Amino acid sequence: MVPTAENFDVVVIGGGPGGYAAALYGASAGLSIALVEKGTIGGTCLNVGCIPAKELLETAAVRRAISSAAEFGLRTSEPELDFSVTQIRKQSVIDGLVAGLTGLLAKRKVTVFDGVGTLGAGHVVSVSGGASGEIELHGDAVILASGSVPRVIGGFDVDGATVVTSDELLSLQSLPASAVVIGGGAIGCEFASMMSDLGTRVTILEALPQILPGCDEDITRVVLRSFKQRGIDVRTGVKVSGHELQFTGGTTVTFGDGESVTVDMVVVSVGRRPLSEVLGLSGTAVQVADSGHVMVDERCRTGEPGVWAVGDLIATPALAHVAFAEGMLAIRDLLGEDPPPIDHSRVPWCIYCHPEVSFVGHSEASARAAGFDVVVSKHRYAGNGRALILGEPEGMVKVIAERDEDGSAGRILGVHMVGPWVTEQLGQAYLAVNWDARVDDVAAFIQPHPTLSELFGESVLALTGRSLHG
């Protein structure tokens, strides 16, 4: 231990979801915590990710609601978008949450240091480059949570105007008339959906055979149909090869077998990479994979005793709520509580494009690939009273269950949803899958009516061999 270093039970490097969750949870357990963050507390999720993206998607939802108001007997004029006002509202939401989080850290007596934290031998964390100055800290334990940054691709240098990543897109003061979104994953589809609903002509270019990898194919088809109806051009199985700026403005993107499209803006949305190169790690046994991910075991322990890594820094689902869980897991582990590892194959996924998507556990294809004999139930929102009242009948709930030896449906392996507010309906499906609930167990529970969530109950009930409305 360096004599001048200030000592803490835990030093956390990174103030995003994984880092601040570890800090808050550890402080509530009575530990003395130091949190090192260069910039604003909250990380990608709060500042340039989950929160601002969903706020802009909510603007798109409001516009859709106004545009369909005549169906409810309300006469309105065509809505006019002032995107700068949307940005002001977005920033006010972020500022409020950052202030609340900062206050909560202070209330829990977490000591926050502004700067870049690097880990050296002996659990010494050097802080530099920020308002806190040059400081050395020592932690009995250290948690690495430096997060991630957007991935970029060759031939598409980010200039903040013609070529942007999520960081720049979420702060635009106006939207382009046309755009190419490179990448059809969750983030790409959210951006494409938002921009299209707010008046941008959008083309999605995805190198894989389908958009939204990990989603059940039935669910993806519903999204594709909706995108097509709204004029979003989705091209899958194509790779981009470059772009050429036009004298008249915009740029021409080339892709596939010599195809091209001219647009005002290119949004590079090909995922994020771990920000591990800033961590130092000299003199430690922490190992970093070629991908940049810090290598950990099932309890987020690195190769260096007393050092854990969580969140986007490790090769687990890059989701804020997974980072929360990993931060808490690390604290429980360092406290010696022998916590069960996180089953990352059964974490909840939510995608906030229109229509929304959520899922947990196996898709039908992945269940079959894993060797399960399955029984499947699908029910559509077109027959759900609440969905019809909302004017949102598009979508379905799909339940995948294991077939028992007698041919009946048994354990629920996965639930995939697409439709209105399915991101808020996944809770009971998540519990069913993670508690290894059987179809008969879940079917016995009463679903409130009329609700969107009762469609899950109907889908499970049908797997018992008897159904009600379906």
C-alpha cells in the first residue's frame, strides 16, 4: 500500500450503472466506498444511452398519438416538430436524474473523485485529469466499471454532422430529411423507428441475415412488417463498403453488390466496445481479451485477487440492468456472502422501437437448437380489448415451453413479445422463466381485465390444452 494513498473498503472505477450500483449497494451494507468518474455520474445509460434515447422515442410516440387523434374523434392540425424543444426536455430529464443520483451517493456517504482512474499493483488506484487533481487511493477491494464507447467502422469517420454515432445523434438540434442507419440491432432499430416517426426517410443496412438478433423470428417479422408499412427500408445480409460526400450536400453510401443510397446523414450503430484501455492495469494479473473485454469468472472476479469487473467492460449482455445486477453481485461476493452467479441466458431484454419488443429466455429456434422438444403458444393483440382501446392491435405474445414425456406442456423456457408497452409487461414472464415455472403453475393465476398483460396469461392457458378467448 502506498503510504500517501487514501484507504477505502472498495474503490470503484467508473460511475455508470455497474459502478454506481456497486457503490450504492456497498455503502448500504456499511462499506466505505470511493467512486472515480471522469465526467457526469450516470455513465452511458443516463447521459448518452438509455434515458435520452427513450425520451426521444417518447416524442415520436406523442407525434403518433396526435396523428391518430381523429380516430378518437379529436380534430387536430398536422403536428409540427421543434426538435430543439425536445432536446431541452431530454436534457432536463437527464439533469434531474443526475442530480438525484449525485444526491443519493452523497447521502450514502460515497466519496466521489472526478478524474480518470487507473489500477496499479497492490490495489492502488491513481486518479488524474479531473477536478479532484492527482490522487492515489487504495481499496481493500477494487471494482472496474469503466464502461464502453460506440464502435466505429472503417471508411466512416465520425464528423458529428454527416456521419454520427449514438453520442452525436442524441444531441442533434434538428433531424435530417433522410438517413442510413448502419446496424439493425436493438439500438439501430430504436433510432430508425424514432427518426422515421419524426419525419426522416430511413434505410437500415444490416450485415446479418435478420435484424434484432436474439429475437424470435415470429417477433422480428412483426417489426419488419411495421417498418415496411411506415416506409423504413430494411436491407439485411449486406455490408457497407464506404461513402462519398456530395457537393450538393449529404453523402452516397455504397453497400452490398455495388448498390448505393444517397442520404443526408449516416448513423453508425454497430454496437459498443469496452473502454478497457484507460484502466492501466500495469503490475496486476487482470487479463484483457483481444475484444477489449476484461476477463472474469462467473462471479465477475478478475485474475487479480480482490479485483472485480462489471458492466459493459465484460463480455456479458450490455444492458444497464445487467450491470446493476453485476455491481451488486461483486459487492456480495467481496462480503463473502456466496451469491449465486447471474444466469445471463435468462436476463430480460427490452427494445423500445415501435412496436416495442421484449423477451426472456429461449426463442423457439434456440430452444430446439439446445435439444429441447417444445410446445409453442402464440396469441395476438388484435384480440385483446385493451390493445383495441389504445388503437395498438399490432403484435403478439409467444410462449415456448418444454414438452413433457406425456406430450403436455411443462416448464416455460422463453417468452417473446412484440406490441404495445410490452417492455412494461415482461415482469411476470421473467419471473416464470427464472423460477422454472411450469405452464400449469402460471395458468392458475388470475390476470386483471382489461389489460395488455392478460395476453400472456391467455397464451400460457392455451398450453394447458384448454383456452378461453384464443
